[in-house]
Amino acid sequence: MKLTRGKSFPRYPTMAGWDSRGRAAMGATGADCGYVRTYFDEAGDRHKLAIPLHGEEVVHELPRWIRQTVKYTELIVNDQEGWIRCPVCQVTEKYQPESQSSRASAQGRIAKHLLSAKEHVEAHRDLHLKVYGQ
């Protein structure tokens, strides 16, 4: 940042980014946008103007009227008994443990279930996205 203020010096210096030669670039990455949110100290370092209204020990609790949603990340699989279960609605697809093709077809059926579920549609689609990535 320039130490001398010339004709082209910005009115609000924190709304500009400063290059290595001390020239201002208005709206640069890291600069304030719209209104002043930071200030410069004597060393030229940028600091926030915000004042913490709460201490560090504040616990953000959700109101009672907001439903807690559970995010499922994987299917329930039992390779010994030969079944794959949807954790959202407990739909189970069985397969023969010794047959790889039987397991693959069960995975296909459970994938189809995740995409065509009529209840908890968003939870099923999110689970399908996490398990199969499509």
C-alpha cells in the first residue's frame, strides 16, 4: 500500500487490493466489497472491524421445531447372510453370497429402489449419490 496519498489514491483503501508496487486494484480478491469491513494497521496488515458479540463458548442449538435430519452415507451390507439393506426405509434385497453376479443384480435392484422411492425422496437420492456417485 502506498504511504503517500496522491490524486489516484482510493477514498476507502480497504476496498482495493494492493499489488507489490503499491498500486490499488479496486474490487480485487480479498478486498472489501460494498462497504468497509476491514482496516489496515501501521504495518499494512488487514484486520476485521467486526466485534465478537458472543464468547467462544457459544453453543448453537437448533430450535425444537426444526426436524433433525439424518444423513446416510452407505448401504447396510451383510455378506455372510447375503443381503443389502436401505438404511432409510429398511428395504432389503437378498442375493446368494457365493455368486458375484447375484450380488451385482441385488446392487442394481437397490440402486433402482433408491432412485424410485416414493417416501423420503431426498434422503434416498442423496444416498444414491453418495453410494454410486451419479
